[in-house]
Amino acid sequence: MTKPLTILGIETSCDETAAAIVRRSGEGKGEILSNTVFSQIAEHTPYGGVVPEIAARAHVEHLDGLIARALDDAHCGWDDLDAIAATAGPGLIGGVIVGLMTAKGIALARGLPLIAVNHLEGHALTARLTDGVDFPYLLLLVSGGHSQLLMVEGVGRYARLGTTIDDAVGEAFDKVAKLMGLGFPGGPAVEKIARGGDAARFPLPRPLFGKPGCDFSFSGLKTAVRQLAEAQGPLDEKTRADIAASFQAAAADVLADRTINAMHMAEGFFGAKPKRLVVAGGVASNLALRKRLEEAASSRGYAFIVPPAKLCTDNGAMIAWAGAERFALGLVDNLDVSPLARWPLDPTASPARGAGVKA
């Protein structure tokens, strides 16, 4: 499809309610016309984590207003839209249902095509919106729920090279923050306090470091931090900062090590094309992790690409863009498409194996 496309994107897979308008030019270049996000941090902070029922109710309360604001900010009306895109999974199923059903209602009422977007594909394709990255590229997808390494060969074409056998790295950050009383959300809290810490003070383990393959494991590291914090007794601010810095350095080393292994595996995909590493997902906004991964990419001759921080966390623009990419290829969905709590980018990948694999 060579004509410009204007797409409304809706994202409700976790604790951000988001809507955005994105335009894809006939040449495939992207432009964000609006990007509205309502963060539910205040609603979930008293519980130290995301409560699915509270998240779903907040989506219901705020989504309509965000969509209206997204249209106003973009100076668009309903007649200016070419299609509606919405996250159909994976995610907290109550929230996914809210966004997808809203998109279905709009599509039916306005006679517009519906594109059901995989939330992970939204993250995977964001670098094409922000940096115009060509296929193929190696992707490190790191968030609260996912730690994966994939080859991105095209829209809808993903080859998983590695995944976590227990916890995602973002989950580990959140749990470490909680056990040290740093508050919610945990990732930014750990990064902030770690800036003043000594990363060499506590020699924490690096699970799977130096081992073959590209799978991750963060459960043991998380447990080691808990045991360390308990052994230190009541934590003063200096000890908290040193533990946070030591944990962050260990996580960065693990991510870099597994990514370097993936670079070795991925080189056959590139042929004579430039080699690129894209890092996406909420954890990609951590500057210390970015620096370590950029060093790893440089050591293997890979260009290093990370979208702006506000597009690493969940947002509607990434869903609108993924919808535009799919719509340009003629990929649309029927109104009976189902929401999914689980939806792998590479359905052909073998199940992760290891002692820590969750059922």
C-alpha cells in the first residue's frame, strides 16, 4: 500500500491506558501526531504492584477521554482515520478486553478496518517508527513481563533465539525495589538510588553468564539480593544504594552476555546487510543497562538503536504504528478476533527449558 495511512492505536495491556494517532507515509516513514497516556501508578502504589482488577477498571474510566484527546491533539476527526489498531494480547486479560472491545465498537460504528496487534510486536517495530530501521535486525525485548532475544525478519516474522526460564528482568527490578522499600514502580527507583551506589561492594551472582545459548535467568539473582539485604540487617541509605548498584551491574552483565551470544547466532540472518541491535521494552529506558548493551554491540560491530524513553514504556503510538505496518501489507482482522493473555511472537519456538521454567 503506497498511500499515507492514519491509524488510531489503543493500548491497555497492563497499567497504562494509552491512545495515539500515527501517520505512515506512502514511503513507509512514520510520524506521531498525538500520543496520550494515563499512568495508573497512583492507583497501584498502595499495593506495591499492578492489581489486574484495578487496572481494568481504570482503563474503562479513562480510555474514552484519552481517545478524544488523541484525536484533538492530532487535529483529526473520525473521517480522517484509515483504521483502528488495538492491543489484543498478551497482557492482563481484563485490560486487553477493555481496549480491544472499544476498538471493535469504533470499527463497527465508523465502518473502519480493525487491526488486532500483538503488544510485543508494538515494541518490536517501534525502532522502525523512530529510526526508520530496515529489516532484519536483532531485538532484545526487556520489560516487566518479558526478556527475549529475537531476530526480526519482517512484520509478523520473528525467530526467537532466547527467553527467560523464570523471571523477566523488569520483574526482578520491581521485586528488588519492593524488598528494599524503594516503592513502585521499582525499575526507576532502583536506577535512581543505584546512581549513588558502589556496584563493586557486593559480589552478586550472574546467572547463566558464560554459558551457551541465549536464555536468561533472574530468579537466583533476585533471591541473592533478598538474602543479602536480610544479612545486612536494617538497611541505611548507603547500603541500599550499594545493593541497588550491585544488582543493576549484575543484571547488565547478564543481559550483555546473553546478547553477545545472540549476536553470534544472528550473523547468519544478516548476510551482507548491516548488523543492528535494537533494544525495546520498558527496561530499555534504564541508562546504565543501555550503556552496557551499547558496549556489547560495539564489540561485535553492531549498530545500537534504542527508541526514546517515552516510547520504550507502554504507549499507544507503538500500537498504532504496528497497526499501520500490518495494514500496509493488507493484514486486517475480523470483529470476532479474540483477546489473548498469552501470544508469543514466535509460535514455532521450542518451549523454554530449565529448572526455573514457570508452567
